[in-house]
Amino acid sequence: MTAPYRLSLVIRVDSAADLLPDNQIKFTKGCNPVLEAQINHVKRSTRKRRHTTQPSWDEKLILPLDVEHYSQIVTVSVWDKHRRYKNYLGELRLSLEDIFHNGAGFQSRTDVKWFKLHSNDDRHSFVTGSVLLGFELQVKTNKGRSKHTPEPVDNTPKIMVNGDVTTPPSWSTDEGSFVTSERSKKRAFDGWIESLLYQNAPQVAAVNDQGFYGEGIGSDVASSAYPKSQSGASDGTSFSEVSESEAFAMTSTSQSKKKKEGPYELVDRKVYGVLYLEIVSCSDLPRIHNVTRTSYDVDPFVVVTFGKKTYRTSWKRHNLNPIFNERLVFEVLPFEAGFDIRFEVLDRDLISNHDRVASVSVPLTDITENCTALPSQPIPIDRTENSSNDDDVVHEVHKSRFKRKNVVTSSVADTSNFLTLHLDLQVANQKYATKYKPTLKIRARFETYDSLRRNFWKILLRQFHPDDDATYDHVALVSLLDVLGCTDSQKLAQSFFIQLNKVDEPLTQDEVVDCLEDYIKLPDHQEKIMVFDTCPLCNRKRLLKKEELDIVTHVAVCASKDWSIVNKLLVSSYITPQLARRKWVPRVVKKITYGKYKLGGRSANILVQDRTTGIILEEKMSVYVRLGIRLLYNTTDKASSKKVRKLLKSLSEKQGAKFDSPESTKDIASFIKFHGLDLSDCLIQDPVKFPTFNEFFYRKLRPGARPLESDDPKVVVSVADSRCVCFPTVNEATQLWIKGKNFTLARLFNGNFNNYENSALYNADQCSLAIFRLAPQDYHRFHCPVDGVIGPIKHIVGEYYTVNPMAIRSELDVFGDNVRTIIPIESPQFGKVVMVAVGAMMVGSIILSVEEGEEVSRGDEIGYFKFGGSTVVLLMERDRFQFDSDLLANSHASIETLVRVGQSVGHAPDVAEVERKRLDFFQQSANYKMKVIRTLTGGDLSSAKELKDWESFNLSIIDDD
């Protein structure tokens, strides 16, 4: 129902004065002030005035006041705006209820008056300016249009609100009249106040005793109510302040990177611990002959792989007993506790791919169980060739200032806190196995995250007071918290003394650490204990923007410099171990055909991690298919043309009809050979018994082939054997994975489906989303994720775009345009659950095995796809469901996870996550390893000549038209 009134706030912006102190004017290149007004997610700004600190705007800013917003605080901020940077000049926060409900009663229009500007607590700026403003409420009636009246052509500008295109009230073309009655305006304004999430004006509109505004209202509410691209903190800090000297040194690329770099913050994170590894040396490497076979040619380096992290050491020239002395530090998340660490020694080649020399895998549990104890003494190793240098000695070469020669200095590494391990390597070429016994020497140390955080507090306290026996009274503790950037140090310090019943006594260092630990673990703490722009030890900014490196881990790395003099810190700069083994020529060729290696990038490099073993491989497509998809989906307006859509639809329908014919059985054998399929889990294991290719393609599995991982009905299971990405909210999915310009939940449902429009499934911040992508080599039946009853099913006719991640990360709205079937499920455990079966290029049909009103259980078959790749989208209510942590971690890194029917993908909030044991991929049988590789990549990688696209020989693309 349409509201009878449209309420707007009109701000009459007259002028400003004294925006800069007199002593600062001569140091600037001219002040170009612009005024910005914001309420909730709506912003309006004035024109820029050039070279003045006393601007006169004489403009009106109209801000619509929509119902069910969260705040009545209007923020007016002033900025010195230049072409490449902006300077903050202060802000003003006012409560609308205080403006229009003054002591004399309600008044819809106020006279212009001067308001003093203040700085917010985040900026801590010296503000001197004032603004001359007036306020007015504008109420306009909504006149309904007759249904017989034709719709006029609307050429007015549009704005985006929650993903939907709407016309701003100030630009509306609807007929309506302005309300002049004070009583009607008061009724409309009071009704708007009652509809707010926070009806009473909070204290954010008042300055504190230091003259600063506190944290703006709705920083949490706004981020959950609106997409991040639209919502902003109400403190008016949506502009990023950049200094003048930095601005002219930055390119547009560096500016975009700078915006992504956030400060260090401290939160209670779910991290298992931090592992320190030191790659010390290798010994007794095999003598691999050079080209002339007159001597050996080994330039070794070590590649370390753990989950999705891959590191590489430097290479040592012509050395069978190389000494590296390089270290690496990385976080271990809870679901990674069962992973293995893979060490590979490779021989560097100048042009071609690097050759494997030897390798070994070590379970992480072996290190975590042993490295917490006292380090053991190094075990002597018998070497075929003794190195002249001790691997505990580090040699540094530097130029002498007075002599024209290099000076070598030696120092001994401190290994007192490390466990030394000697790992027996397995040589890659078995002809060297009997003659050489290569060994890799490493040092390791593991610390839990709680222990690291306590050490972090002690490091900060020692920097403030170097004596470990120091005590902290109230003044000293408040000073310490102020230095750390605490938002309310007085209140927090007082709570520490009250907690320990020491009002008049000082606190010891351990007592302060205990109080900080208890506070950071509180689920609802609002005050930020600290925010660092740079590390307090090394003064460096954040090293990694997309990884999970936070201030605790970073300070742990900096503080660990005293345990060894090893100077090189390896950074996880490789996406996969395959990329770490490539030299520049293969890398250039791969970039041309696949696109640049980048997590979440719009390229044909599809990274998939096997959930059982943790190994990451690249899913392959043939060269012409990759280039064709890039041209089709990344060029301007070709994918949306009528000719392309018609061609894709024709190809998909004809291919489906072809594979339904009995003559298509001749293609089954070549399909099995190309993908290396294992039919041992199938109900029919003899390919000859399938009457058509499509019946082979959507083959059934034997009973018990996909058991449920948990018997608890509050555990959600995977809907298909597929590659899965999942996100807590649809907004996060659109930021990290789904890049379609027009993708919205309303477009996915094609309107108000099943009256869900007012439910959480239509709210991008309250709806969780998972995407299950089926490749041609996968089992193509999809199953029920929860127990429940099937609701009204809806079939939507659409296009046949590919669901390849390259297309999903393009500007095309694949899920909103493709042919799809919506299957709702009413679940007693999870409420409304929706499965969307999305067809794709070369998918003939979507066939369902269930009907409306039918009861289903977890693991029951819902339907199947005929030939082609396809996708199932799963939507659930966020407050009743949580995804498994390993799936979320991979999805935020833009890595798909290989899951199977029956495996857990999530659970109810009151149920613990299902624990699973990891298998060591390299300890499995050759058949098992090849099966995983074929499933991940779509082919047998042992023979590059056979890695061709099966579809290129078996699909007809001739258009009869």
C-alpha cells in the first residue's frame, strides 16, 4: 500500500565562515569548500566554491525521509575538495525532533541561524568554521493514477535504493500537491519518527567533553540494512581524507588500492594459532645431469604449500646441499587443523617449467603436538657431500663504505625456541632413490592464538613501561589506553578497577592483561580498544589486504625477530603450487589464454579446492573455449544482443534433442575416456546399457553411495556433487563473486514469488546464499538439503548463458536471465528454504522428481539436469542458519570448494559445526589421486596431448537459420 504522504527535509544552505584558521590559509593552495548533508543512506551536496574560506552557496538540499529508516540524525559536513584529494573541515549533527519540536511547539520551518562545526572523534581535527543553515519540512500528497491512464514516458534521473531503481521524490513526475497545513505536517513528521528503528535521538548528536562527536549511529545497523556501496556512517566520514603531498604522488590505481587498505583492528577472531616455519637447508640432493651430461645442473629452491597458501624460497645456484635460512609465518584456522604441509624441492630452469627433485608431506598435527614442548637437539645427518658452511650461521654480504669490495659478516641464529626437524624427502625420479637419501631441515614453532594475544598485550605494555614489575594506577592506565586509540579510556579503565575490587590500588601487568582479555571476548563490546594505522613495532602498514593477517599476527611476526637473525620473510605470493613451479615463458602463455592469475578475477583460471584433502587445482578449459567465452562475455553489449541469445538458445535445444536420440550412445565411450569417469558408484556400471547419452549423463547412483555426514536434522547437506561458494549475505556475494550489474533477489525470483516479498529471502542482508556449480564430469542429479515440504514450484523461461565463474564475475546477470526452476521448501528447522535450479549453455532441460506438497528428507532426489554444465542456488534465512567455516573462508578468497551430496555445508546456530578428518592427498593410492584430479580439472593431466575439449569434437554448432 502506498503511503498517503511523501515527506522530505529541505535544508537551506546559505553560507559558511572561518573554515580555516588564519595561520593555515597561506600554506594551502586555496580552499574549495563543498557542503554535504546526509540522513541515513541518502546524501546530497552543494556546488563547490573556489578559493574562499567564506563561501556563499545559497542552495537548497532536498533529502527524502523514507519510513522505517533507522535514525533521525542529520549530518552536515564541510570538505575542502580538490581534484585529487579532499580535506575534512568539520561537521554538524542535529536531531530533527529537536529542530522542529522546539520549546515553542511544532514548527515546520525554521529561520536560518549559525551553527558551530565540530570534529568527530575519528578525525581529531582542529575545526574553526561555522555554517548558516535553515530547515523546512516538505510534505507532498501521493495521488493514485487511474489504471486506464497510459503510463507516460519517464526520462527523469533515477537512484538506487537497496538494489531497486526508484525515482527520487524531488524529481517525481507523479501528480501531487504540497501540504501547507501545520497539523498535517506534524502528523506526517510524527508518523515518520514512530516508524524509525531508533525513535529517540541518541547521544551521537552531542559533543563530548573534548569537543568531539562520538561514533556515528548505525554503523552496525546501516551496514546490515543497506548494501555497503550505498550505506555510510552517519558521522559524515564517507569521504576518504588524503593529504596533498600524497595525492599528487598517487595514480588512480594506487588510490583504489589505498582505499582498500584498512587500519589494524583487534577483534576476537576464530583462529587456531600461528605457525612459524624456518626452511634451513637441504642435503644430499640427487645429481641431475645437465644437457651435455658432463656434470650435474641443480639450482634448488623449496615450495611450501598449506591449504590455499603457497610460498617459495629463493634459489641456490649449482648446489646439492643448499642453505636457505628463510622463514615463513602464517595463521592456521580451525578447519585447517587437520591439513598437511607439503614441501617440494624444485630445480630452477631458465625458460621451461621447473623440475621436481623431491618432496615430503607432514601432518600439521605432528608439528602442533611436538612444537609446544622444549626444542630437541639437532640430529646429526650423514651427507654424501659435506657443506663447508654451518646452516646455523647466516652470512650477510654488503658493500664497504671505504673499500671497493664486498664485506661478509657472519652471525649465529638463535634457535632456542624452535623444534628442529629433519624430514626424509622422496625423490621424484625413482632411478635416484637407491643412491641418494635427500633430507630437508626445518625449524618449527606453533603458538595458539590466545597465547599470542596475551603476548601482544605484554609487548604493548612494555613499550609504555619497560619494567615487567611495573604497576598501573588509574591515570597511567587511562594514558596507556589513550595512546592505543581507545574510544572511551576513562570508562574502560574504571571498569577494570571495579572488576578487580582495586579502586585505590594499582594494577599489575598481569592483571591489566587479564582485564583486556576478558573485555575483548565480550560478544557485545562497543568501544574499540585500539585502531592502528601502522604496526607499533615496525611502523609498516598492512602487508596483506585480502588475507586474514591482523594486528595480533603481525605483531607476533615483528616480535619474533629476536628468535632468529633470518632476514627473509616469505610472503604468500602464489595462488597455487602449479604457478610457483612455472617460469616466465609458460606464465606468459597462460596469461594470454587464461587471463591474469587473480583470486576472484574475471579470467578462465578456475581454482577449486578438494574439501577432503585440501589440495587446490585449476579446472581446465580448451584454449578456443576460453578465448571465446572472454570475447562473448567481456566485450561491450555482445552478450546482450538478440542474435547471441537466439544462437545460444538454438544450440542448447538442438544439442538436447541430439543427445536424446539412440544414435548419441556412440559418444558415451569418448566422454568417459576424456573425463576419466569412475562408474563404480553408479547404479548401472556398464555404459553399453544406457539407451541414450542423456540417460547416461543424468545416471543414478547406487543406494548408499552418498551417505549423510550427520544424522542431525539441523545440519544442512550439499545439494549436489559440485563446486561450492557460499556467503552469509547476498550483499557479500555481489561484492566478491556475483558481478552482474542488474542482479537482485527480485530478478532471481522474477517478481513476488510465493508472497516472499516481505520475508528475509528478499532482503539482501538477511538472506544467505550458496552456489553449487556442476561441471560436465559431475553427477548431475540434485538432492534436498533439509527436511521439509515442497511448496509451489515456478518455472521461468530465460536465456542459456554459461554459468562458468568467468561469466558470473562479468557484468552479465546470469542468474536473473537464465532459464530456471524455483523449488521452495518449508522446513521445521530452518523456515523458508529455496532451491533455484539454473540451466546453462547446452543444458537441454531441467527435470524435477518431486511435486508440490510432497514431504522430502535430507538427501532425497529433487531433480536432474540433462547434458551441460548447470548450477543450483540455495537461499536460506540468515538468522536461522550458518555456513561451515571452511566453505566461508574459501569463498571469501574466491576459491570454489569441491563438495559431495550428503556432506555438511552448514548448520543451525545452536548446533556445532560437523568435524571432519582430512586425508593426506599424497599418501593415497594412485587411483584415488587421479580420481580427485580428474574431478577437479575435468581431465587426466598426466598426458597434455589428450587434454582437449571433448565438446569440440561432439557438439554441432551449425545454425539452420
